[in-house]
Amino acid sequence: MVNRLFDGIVSFTQQSYLTYRGLFGWLNWQGYISNVLLRPVVVVLTFSLIGRFAVGLGVAQRFALGMAVLGMFFIAMNGIAQSYFFDRQTGTIKYLFITRGNRISNYLSRGICHLPNAILAFITGIFTAWLVVYINFEWFNWGYLILVVMVIAISMTMFGQFIGVLVLITNNWVHIAGLTNSIMMVLTGVIIPIGRFPGPLYEFAKLLPMTNGLLVLGFLFDGAEFSQLYGLLLRELITGFTYLILGYLGFIYFERHVRQTGELH
């Protein structure tokens, strides 16, 4: 039993690494540095300066925090979406459909290695925010910060799986990724506080990943007690799991469609 469990972990780790290495389009020095390291710096810097000089330091700090979190989403979601797109474009996914390979393992392995990239993008973005708008971490509980960022990154990665399956079905990652990034920027509180949304739009925003996690981060930076916020953090995690399950159902539906039609279209 122990040996079988160990072999399963090793196999899953290898599958995650090979899927990431073979299907991630930005896994080169130019693409990786520009998207994981430089892009968060530019985005945080741009919106921080806009907020600071157009409104004030407080708004600039909010913009910077939101953009640092959005940087996590960008790299995680786009990386996973690319993986699904290239898997279909190159036709390699059809080899999965003619085998008895574990579908759940294959599905889950597609997002694992993109999680560290999301964390790294956040670190780059929040460091830039610290330099530009003087976010003070001296009184902040680092344990809570790490926990919240990890939960948000996991939730985003799960949502990325859902978007990846949509890309797999539609065979178009650029348009779907662009639309999703725009929705997340506008509706999750990155720029506009969701408390200012009308009722139906507010409720819809709460169903998106990142919304609840960003609220938790904002409240923590305002000095709120974490004991008052764990419900929001739990909802962030549940939201991610919900999208992960929906994505898996779509993954199975696509395979069934391919088996019935005999083609990937």
C-alpha cells in the first residue's frame, strides 16, 4: 500500500512537470522573465502612480495591492490556458483519450507547476508596491499574509483549470484569456471596490475567484482581526474548488464528444 502510494506520488509529480515543460509557451528566458517578473512590476508601477497622483496615497496603495494579486491571476490562468490550447493544437491530447490513463490525475497535474509562478509574480508585484507607495509591513502578521496569498493562488489555479477547459473546447486561448483578465480586473475589486456595485453585480462579483481573497487582504492591511475574516477566506477556497469541479466535468464532456465524433472539433 505504501509503495503504491509512493509510486502514485512520483508518477503524478513527473506528469505535472512534463505537462508544464512541454505545454507552457512562456517557458523560455524571454517569455518567463517578461511575464512572471517584469510584467507585475510594470503593471503595479503604472497603476500605483496613476492612483497616487490622480487621487492620493491611500488609493494608490489599494491599486498596488490589487494589481499585485491580479499579477498572480494573469500568470496562473494564462499559463494553464496555453497548456490546454497547445495540447489540442498539437494533437497530443488524443493519445490520452485512447488510453486508460487516470483522467483526474491528468486533469489536476495541469495546474500544479503554475502555482509557484503565481506566488513569484505576487512577490515581485508587492515588492514594487512597497518601493513605490510605501506599504508598511512592519506591523503585519506574516503568517496570515502567507496563508491568504496561498489560498488566493490556489483558488486562481483552480479557476485557471476551468478556463483551460473552455480553451480546450473552443480552441481559442487568446480571446478567452483576454476577456477573463478584463472581467477579473473590473469586477473583483482590483480597481473599483465591490461595495459600490449594484446588488446583482455585487453578488456576481462574490462568485468570482480573487474577490473574497482580495477583500481579506484589504481588511488585514486596514488592521482587522483575522478571526473576523476566515469566513471570507474559506469562501475563496470553496469558490476555487467549485470551478475546479466544473472544469473537470467539462473535461470529461469534451472527451465524450471526441469519442462520439472521432475528431477534436
